[in-house]
Amino acid sequence: MVIVMKPQCSKEDIAGVENFLKKLNLGVHISEGSERTIIGVIGDKRLLADAPLELMSGVDRIVHIVEPYKLAGRTFKPENSVIRAANAEIGGNRIAVIAGPCAVESEEQIISTARFLKEQGVTFLRGGAYKPRTSPYSFQGLEEGGLRILAQARKETGLPVVTEAVSTKSLELAAKYADVIQIGARNMQNFNLLQEVGRMKVPVILKRGLSATIEEWLSAAEYIMNEGNYNIILCERGIRTFETYTRNTLDLSSIPAVKELSHLPIIADPSHGTGRWRLVTPMSRAAIAAGADGLLVEVHPCPKEALSDGPQSLNFDSFAGLMKDIHKIAAIVGREI
Ligand code: PEP
Ligand code: MN
């Protein structure tokens, strides 16, 4: 349920409603829009059965929400959320480009990639230090050593860093070094991890689960928001379908759908979404045209030698081509890069 306050209500009116709800031990989340304040109420609504909320000073109306997610929904916050991370903003007019290798493999690999990406004008450097691999025998990542290399690349290039956390332990370490934490597809419903990152302030990229519906994905975002962290960027990275030519099926329709249902920014990951480097640039163009707020793209100095996800990684030349293309599409849809 949300309580929509009147446009001209006072700070005391808002505090009055907030205190009333808190006395009943209900969770209170406040969204201050440019026109009105909306108060989200989480908890057992039976406690409010006899409460004349509509009669309280400053209250306009009560809206009951049927979706399982409330704070992530547009009813709670009609305006788009813009997430600030390091010196960048995601969800505004500017398209964010997050690029880098799947995994941090060596200092040389990351520093050379970061230097190239900086020249290309990307927004964030990415690289996994903890890799959630399908097989336990595949490269699992350099762990804290990898985080240190990412921090060094940031120091040398000024590019802020995105990296994945796979457990509560790696989350603590990753948050020490990185500007944005990625929660990967395989952990989208790792509820303890979601709650843990929800208790932090760090911006989070929440990837769509391998077989998750949009409702399940937004409910995962709700877990994080319900703990107080509203700094969430959703990432469409493809879902499992019967198609096997591509690694996953990049669900481009989820981009405008999520835009309708939620105020959170959404970016697209055509690398994991297709699994094939030749498809990455065309699907990047399509994602920007569909309204994505950014891209997450795997780039490697020598994809053939990559320790993970080489077949879907762009080399430097292909990535430079991608950047040129998306500048053109961005201009058509009235956005900047
Ligand atoms: C990744 O970004 O390298 C990754 C493992 O992605 P996903 O969780 O989408 O598979
Ligand atoms: Mn990868």
C-alpha cells in the first residue's frame, strides 16, 4: 500500500503519518518526488484496519498495490530514478557504458583494457574477481588480488569500477574496492546476499536470473530496497529459451516493459545475452533503440586467450565500432553518451 500525500502538504504532515505508521511497527519508505511525496507502507496491513489514514492531515489518497514488489514499482515512485555512482549517473539522459573483460586475469590485461576503454569514453570498467562458473573446474577468479588490480586501474585511468560479489564474504571485500557491485544472474534469488547488499549504500547492478520472470526480477530488487538501498540498476542479460544457437535469448521487450512497471534504470548485456561476439554490436544498437539506460559489454585484448567468455568478448577494434554505432542510435532516440 502507498499513501499519496497532497502536493501542498507540509513536512509536519509527512512526519505525522510516518510516526503513526512507525508506532504500529510498519516499514515506512518515503519517495519525495518533484510534485508530491509518496509513503510506501510495508508490513501487516491488518494493523491499519481501523486507522483513518485518509483523514490524516496532508493525505490525498491510499493506493493498494497488487504486485509483489512495491518500492520498485512506478506507483511508489512515478519519476525515473537516477542512480549516482562515483562520478557518473545512470538513468538520466546520458547512456552509461560498462565495459571490460569477463574476468580479471592479470594486471597487464586490465590496465591495457582500462586505458583503451578510457580513450573510448566508457563510463565504467568492469571485471570479475569472483567468477560464478557453471563448472567447478573452470577459472574461478583472482579474488582479492583481482580487486586490487581493478583498484589500480581506477587509480591510473580514473574509470570507476564494477565487479561481482557472489557471497556475503566477497561482498564485503568487493565493496571496499569497487564503486558498483554486480549481483549476477545465478544469485538473483540469493535472498541473503540481496538483503546484505540492501543494508549497504553501494550502487548495485542486479542481473536478471537465468529463468526469471520480470515479476521475479523486480521482486529481487524489492529485497534490496526493503533493506534501505534504493541504488539499483537492473540488467537484462538474456533468459533461457529453447533456442540453442545463442547462449541465451536477450529479451529486448523487457526493457520497455520494465520502464513501464518500475522507476529503476535498466541496462542491457548483449554479451551474455547472445554468447556470440558478432551479435553483440547489433543487439547493443537494438537495446539503446528500445530505451536501455546503458550497456554492459565484455571486452578483452585477445578474446581467443580469455580465461572466460572469450567467444562473446569483443576485441578493441570491434568495441570501437560498437561505440561509433551507439553514438548514432543514441542521437536518434534523443540521448547522449
Ligand atoms: C558476468 O557478468 O560475467 C556474468 C557472470 O554474468 P551473468 O551473471 O549475467 O551470467
Ligand atoms: Mn562473463
